[in-house]
Amino acid sequence: MDNVAQSQRRELWALVAILLVAATLRLVALSDAPPGPGYDELQNSLLVERVLEGEWAIYFPENFGQESVYPTLAALAVRLLGWNVFALRLPGALAGVLSVLALYLAGRRLANRRAALLAAAFQAVSFWPLLETRMALEMALSPPLAGLALLSLARGLDEQTRTRWPRGLDFTLAGLSLGGHAYAYTAGRVMPLLPLALLAYLLLLDRATLRRVWPGLLALCLVTLLVAAPLALFLRAHPEAEQRLDQLSGPLTALRQGDFRPVLEITVGTLGMFSWRGEPQWLYNISGRPVFDPITSLFFYVGLVLCIANLRRWRCGVTLLCLLVGLGPAMVSPPPASFNHTLAAQPAVYLLLAAGVDAAWRWLTRRRAWLGPLVAALLLALNGALSCYAYFLTWANTPKVQELYQGSITAIAHEMDAHEPSGPVAVGAPYVNYWHPWNALALDLALRRDDLSVRWFNPSGAWVWPADAGSITYYFPTDPLGPQSFDPSLEALFRADAALLPSAGDGFAAFRVTSPAALEERLDALAEPPLAWPPELAHLPPLTLPLVFGDRFALLGVELQTETVAPGGELHLITYWEALTADPAPIVAFVHLTSDGQGIWGQQDWLDVRTAGLQPGDRFAQVHSLPVKAETPPGLYHVQLGLYRPDTLLRLPITTGAESAADRVWVSQVMVK
């Protein structure tokens, strides 16, 4: 009896140690690896804001379709810990720890205690589970749900289970977990098929167990159906919300048309993910790195063979069914070997690995008592060392990952926290404009201080000069894969007054402008542009600068960079503006090439400035590039300008000094020839 109690204590302490290791690997430097929030994480952050504002939905159509569970959990974390990357990623990290615990508990039922500890330990330290649970993404919820489903199924099927609650409750809990997959991650929608697969398996290979547990299986099917049904009904009523599946349906479409090749290629690629070639996208892997190293993969295949050899035992059958159903989405949708699409299979994968290691342990122990534990410990240490090196040192610091996860923006945030700018701040970055906030959102999440009003612009087509007193500090993230794009005219205007500042890292460049003298000279030279009203507005008073649009912006100058353009060519124009209010509503500038104010021979609607953050007195320049239609007749044309809100499509009225309203103005002339 004492030996049993001592063994149980050792098992408990081993489990505690495994969970502590799992938690440490998932929580350490969680805000810095990945080096910043990726695009999908930022999309989730917008949904979190909506949940915090009281909005809840069974499914969000944004980002091509988004399940609602993770944003809801992240909103709770943000409520407790504040608005930062750590809080957004915390639910995924905790889900990773829960997955390890669920796998251990399921492993005790499906294998043995040692195999359960081994499975949990390998999942705790391996690269695939580690990477997928350190991002603010919904797929992190799939492994714990699959593990809990396996645990409940094993309890319900095990005739030796001794419990205080009815056996049917285990099947009910399994149904909740399987049906809940549909609300966690898109690829998890296949998991409600597991009860049907289990029913078919028992009917073919284990009818004795089927006769014993058929009421529980019926409850399992019913609960799974009831849980998944609301989402299924919602998507049937709102098919437009289901854009992601449309993007991934190419292989299935080809299959329905009789072309088996795409599905076969993806299936072969997915089956090779364990030892040959893994996830190809740098977002979720060191491109092509398989799940297991060559040595560890041998033990995985040993476990797989042993499980297949004992297929008539329901424990092996359930494990293999979870593996096959979980791998299913990756066999019919790109990319092949997707680590995300196969996460529901992860508990089964590590159970099979543990089965192989446990079999080797038993075989080696019969020869030397210490040999089995030694090999298992060395294999576990090898996996842990390789995974930590691969994740924290290789993947997180790869230039491609630094770009995908905005490492340069995070570096700018750390610089702002460490060294307070002496005046207003402006950031020129590639993934921000009138509509897209991605660089700005990333900085807000990484920045610990909240006393800075940052102006944002994309320097490939715009520039901002803040109006506050004092020198202006500019930051430009460095693209590790190539230089950021700058408009040459605006860059020259900026550099005439800018001084390069020393920075703590190489992820960005910082400049200081004490006084924008070159801008003032440019505006003085553009003080009298050839402004005119379109013919139908000719009765309005003559035009002078500054020209006010909707009490929000004043046009300060217009610079036509070429006075002639060929049909099929491109016209370049720079407009200079001043912000009159601190209104965050998005604004777009429209520029038309027209001969009479009605027919349009060239058009661009765009603004490379983020209006949120602009303060009264801030000035900015926007480059307009108009593609001229190839069929444009030669002649004299006018450049027509206006502003509108892209969310309402309402144009901003121009202050005319008369009762009549206007929403557009001719700002220049150009000859097409």
C-alpha cells in the first residue's frame, strides 16, 4: 500500500513539473516572441474591442469569418490585465497548459500512467504545440477541446470506470467538447463527425462494446448535434459570412469535378508532416520543419504501428479515429501539412509518440533496468532543447518572421518607452493608411505609456508634419527583407530639415526635425494654384487658399509634377493639407481627370495618412497617382479634387462663402497628348 501511495505521489509531482515547464515555456517573453502581433492577431484585437463594448456574436464575418470564443476569452484577459499583447495572447497560452493536463488525463485512460506522463511531457516541450499556443489566435483552443473529448470518451467507454455520476454524463461532456470545436476554430468543425466515425468503428470491430454503451453513444451524437447546430443554422442563413472556406475550397471543387490530383497532393503532403516536410508558412513554422526530428519520428511510427496492430481494442481505435478526423481538414484544403488545420489531431499524435517511447522503455528495461528511463529522458531533453532553440532563437529572430509579426514596430514601442521623445511623434510605416490601422494597432499594444499622440502615415505616398511646439521625432520601421518605400519628392522635402538620431537597435531609424523650413518654402511657392470651379459651380465666388473641406481639412497647396501625360500613362500630383480638428473618422481624397467635370478619364481614391491621431494644425502631403485611360482623346483636361468618408461615402462640403454647396474643385490643368 505504501508503494502504491509513493508511486502516486511521484506521478503527481511529475505531472506538476510537466505543467510548470509547459506554463513557463508558454508564458516567458510572451509579448516578445512572436516579436509583435501578426495580422490575424490584430484582427482579433478589433473583435476584442467590440466584445468589451458589449457586442457578442455567435460568429464574426470579419477577417473572412471568425469564431467568437477566443475574442471573448481575450476580452476577459484584457479586462483584468489591460490592453497589451500579453493579455491578448494569455488565453492561448493557458489553453496550451490545459491541453497538456487534458492529454495526461486522457492518456491514463487510453494507455497507462507512464505513457500519459510521456505524452504530456512531449507536448509540453515540443515546437508545434509551443508555437501554436503563443499567439492570440483561436486555433490554440482546439487541442484542449480534443484532449477533453478524448478523456470523456475514454471514461464513457471504459467498463472499469468507477464514478459518482452516470456514465451518460461522460458522453454528454464529450459531446460538449466535440460540438464546441465548431465555435473555437474553423478546422475544428470536422470534430463533430467523430461520434459517427466511432459508431461505425464499433459496429465493424467491437460490437460487444457497442452493445454495452449504445445509449451513451446516442447521447453523444445528440449532444454534439445540439451544440453545433446553432452555428450551422447561422452560417446557413448568412452564407456571405463564410468567406474563409471559399478561399480553401479549391481542392474539393476540383474533386467534385473529377480531378483527384489536388486532394491527393495535399493528402500526401499532410501525411509527410511528421517526419518529412511540415507547415510551409513562416507565420506558423520554420518553413518546412517537420513535427518531429528523425529520431523522435521513429518512436511516433512505432506507436502508430502498435496502435494499428491492436485496432480491435477500442482504446487504439479511439486514438486512431481522433488522429484521422483531426488530420482531415489538412487533407482537403491548402496549404499541405498545415499545422493549424491539424491541431485537433495533436493529442492523438503525442499519445502515439508516447506509446512508441513506452514500448521502447519496456523493451530496454528488460535488458538493463536503467536503460529505458535513460533513453526516454534523453529523447525528451533532445526535443525540449531543439524546440526551444528553434522557437526562441531561430524562428522568432528570422527576418521573415520579424516582418510578418511587426518586430520593427515593437522595437519602436520599446524605444519610446525607454527614451521619452522631446516633442510630437510621427511614424512612417508600410501597413497603415486611411482604412488599415495595422501598424498603429501593433504600436498601441506594445507601448506601455499612454501619453503620446502618434501621427501615422505611409511614406510611400504621404508625409505628416505635426504642429505641436518643439522638435518632431520621426520613426521608420526597417523592413528586414528590403528597404521601406519612400516617395522621393516627399523624402527629399523631409531630409532637408531632418537629422538622424542614434537608436538602440537596428529595427528602425529615428530622425528629428526642429523646424520644417523646407515645407514652409514649398507651401509659399504653391500659394497660388490655378483653382477653378467645375462649370456647374461657376456661379460661386472665386477660389483662394486655404480651401476648407467640411471644417476638417484645409487645402494648402497643389503641386502638379508633370503638365503632360500620354494616354495610358500615369499622372502624379501632390496635395498639401492642414488638419483643423482632431476627428478620427477616416477620410479619402478622390482625384479625377476630367474635361468637363462629368466624364472621368482617370481616377484615384486614396489617402496614405491615418486620420486617427491627427491634431489641429498638423500638416500633411499626399501623392496622387492617376492612371490615365488608354482611350483618352488628346486635349486639355482638369484635375478634380474632393474628400469623402469611406464609411458613409458622403463627400465633405467645401466652404464657398456662399449659400450654395460644393464638394469638388478643379486644382490643376494637364495636357494629354
